[in-house]
Amino acid sequence: MEGMIDAVLSLLREDVAKEPIEQVDIMAIVETIAADATDGGMTVVIDGPHHMVVAGRHLALKRAMTNLVQNALKYGCQASLHASQVGDRVVISIEDEGPGIPPNQLEAVFEPFYRGEPSRARSTGGHGLGLTVARMILRSHGGDVTLANRNPKGLQARVTLPAAPTV
């Protein structure tokens, strides 16, 4: 099983590496994801500037952000995205109103095929790779994603990426 996991992730890494790095408006990606979700009857609210540019692989970044927004919608029924640029970093927080994750599992959920408490069980769908893939992609861009529980309920996925240098 470990060999199969390594093979799948290796294939994904190779696929991501083939895409050229270019100037990507991460907010255009986020707005497209939100529009698609809204068309499907879900609620996604975006707060932030209309344009923020990063150097990256468009399709890979779209895959990572889609995974994170879909998780918020699946477990929290709606998603609120807050975007800003802090120094040389783009920061996007994806927040939901779901049950959150037990504190001792906030890192474990990034492991391939990891499934936590019952609301994140197989009955809710998925394969336990969305967060793994999102983190792998974001780290390959010099960024990361971390999770934190919100008070009184909900989860925040905090994405950081290096902002593209201005020309």
C-alpha cells in the first residue's frame, strides 16, 4: 500500500513539474472556484483585493485551492475566503462553520488516506488525498497550508504563497 501511495504522489509531482511557471493571478483562480461552487448552489464569500499575483503553475494552484474550498463546503456547508498580501507573502484563509478537527489531528490529516473523526469518514466521500495534494502543491511553490480550529466552531485553512515580484 505504501508503494502505491508513493507512486501516486510521485506521478502527481511529475505532472505538476511539467507545467510551466508563470505569473498567476491567484484571486482569479479563487473567484472561478467560488463562481463554480455558487453555480452548484453552495455559498462562497470572498473578501480581499481583486488581483494578487504569484509565480506558479496555474493548474496546480487551481487544484490545491479547489481541494481546500471543497473541503470547507463539504464539512462546513459554506466557505469564507479572506485574502491579503502581508509583506512578500500572499495569505488566503478559507474558513468554514463545520465541526473542526480534533487538535491532535490537525497535522495528521495531511497524511495520505488519513481520515479522522466520524464526520470525515468514508460516508462523506473522498479518498483522503485532498489535503495531502494541496500541501504538496503549495510547498512546491514555496508556500504552505496549515489548519486551525475556529472558536466556537469551524476550521480555518491558511494558505501562504510568495507574492510575485513586481516589474
